[in-house]
Amino acid sequence: MRVLLIFILFLSYSFSASNVYECNQIFNQRKDELSNKIEKIDEDRQAYQALRAATNALFDKKKKMLAQKEKDINATLEEVKQKEKNIQNLLAKNKELLQAIKVAKDDKITATYSKMKDQAAAQILSSMSDFEASKILFNLKPKKISKVMAKMSPQKASKITEILLKGPPFKLAKKDKK
């Protein structure tokens, strides 16, 4: 019986030793697989971090470029606004100068017709369009207007009177064009 017991113990020990050896082998294989997977994950993480860093660097570069372009556009916009303001100022000055020239011209024409003899002024104004004659007569004194119109033909005087009644600005009528 002892022999049998020893034999059973020996068999159980031999089976358990081979079982332990297999477990260790499986454990080591599994450990190697997990180590490989961890290395792969670590490589992927490093690649991701490198990609993220490169993307952030590119994003920052693009952001700086965009900010610079926006700054340039704003500077150009300010420049355009300033030029537009200068142009508006020049236009206003030109308008004032043109008005001054027109007033001076009208004053000179008025002075010229005021000094003319009534018959000569009537003949000149009769040969002009009704529109132009009305503009000139409007600037004369009423006494001079009446004397000049008295020397004109009644048809011409009535047309000019109608235009004068409408008042300035005297618009060129289609039938008045020559």
C-alpha cells in the first residue's frame, strides 16, 4: 500500500509539474503578446502626439497668417476710407469753386446786360433760347427787365415770362431746344 501511495503521489506530482510548466509557458506567451500590444499602443500614442503637435503648429501658423492678413485688410480699408474722405472733401471744394465761378459769371453777364442799351439787349436775348434768355433776365433788376422785354416780340416776351414765373432753376424744355 505504501508503494501504491508513493506511486500515486509520484504520478500526481509529475502531472502537476507538467501542468505548471504549461501554465508558465502560456503565461509567458500571453505576457509577450501584451507587451507587444503595449508597445504598439505606445507607438500609436507617440505618433498621435506628434501629429497633434504638427497640427497645432500648422494651426497656429495659419492663425498668425490670418491675423496678419486681417491686419493688412484693415489697414487697406482705413487707407481707402481716408482716400474716400479726401475725395469727398475735394468734391465739396470743387463744388464751392464751381458755384463761385458760376456766381462770378452770372454777375459779369448781369453787369454786362445791365449796362447795355435796351434795344441791343432785347435783340441778343431774342436770338437766344427762351431758357438762356430767362436765366439772364432773372438776374437783372425788374426795371431793366421791363425795358428789355418791351423791346422784344410779344411771343418771345410771353414765353420768357412763363419761364420766369416758374422760377429758378430754369429747366430746358424739349420744345425750347434749338
